[in-house]
Amino acid sequence: MHRLTFSRRAAPPICRDLPAVGPLRDGRYRVRFPDRTSREADGAAEAVAMLLDGLPDDAVPLL
């Protein structure tokens, strides 16, 4: 996985107000949150769980 991001738009530019996850060199992952904090995860499943948990309730696509 290179980077997993979510966006409120289906076409670029992507929104930067939702969490994103990317790999670290040691095989772990860093989850970055819109408030500029981040957390590290030992595996992809843990990273995606953190990312999903960090999504706001209104994280739905805009039509």
C-alpha cells in the first residue's frame, strides 16, 4: 500500500480534512489526522481501523 486517503469529492482535488494512512520504512504505518496529529500502527489492519475510527460522522461524499 502506498497511501490510503478518503475525500469528500469523487474527482480531484481531494479533500484534506479526513484522515489518511501511509507506510513507514520499517513495515509499520502512520495514520495522519486533520488536526495534524498522527499515530503509528504495527499492521495494515490496525492502521485502517484507526483511520476508520478517525472519520467524522459527516464523512460522506458530496454530490
